Amino acid sequence: MDPSATYREIVKQVILKYAKLRPSHGNIRLDAVFDETRERYALMQVGWDRGKRVRGNLIYLTIQDGKVHIEYDGMEMGITQDLIAQGIPENHIVLAFIPESQPSSLAPVSH
């Protein structure tokens, strides 16, 4: 089986798990957004909290060249370990939000 197809299903499962979470305050909806044609996967937040509009990206992943690229990870504990636990090898995960000149580790990252 093509690893990209397996990775696609894992990425979707992990994002859908996070989409079930509910923010501790505000009226905020979490939307999973999947573009399988372009291999783009996101978790968006939208709503209201304390009279202010909340909108933006919480997770943004792409699949390129047989690897999962974490473009943005706004989750408190990070999603890297979830991807690994579901079967994506560490060497197939790229922390794209870290400059190439900076060494990266797949340990949980604080943002």
C-alpha cells in the first residue's frame, strides 16, 4: 500500500480526535478541513469568546514526497507524538515550522 494513503488516514484520524475537543470557554467551533487532492489537512477554530471573534488555524499539515510536514501545530502538547503513536515513522515527519538551519528534534515542542 502507498504510504501516503496510510499517512492520509492517520492524519485525518488525529485531526478528527482534536476536533472533538471543546474549548474551556467561549462559543468556539473546531472544524476539520481536508483537501485530499492537494494533500492539505487543517483544524480551524471559529466563534466568539468574551465578546471577541476567534478564528484561525490550530493545525496545518501537508503530505509531500511521502512525508508528513507539520506546517503549523498550535496544540498545547503538539501532535507529533500522536502521529508517531498511530504508525508514522519519525523519519517521515518533517517539522516544517522550524528553519532548516536549526536542528530539530521530534520531542514535543512548546510554542
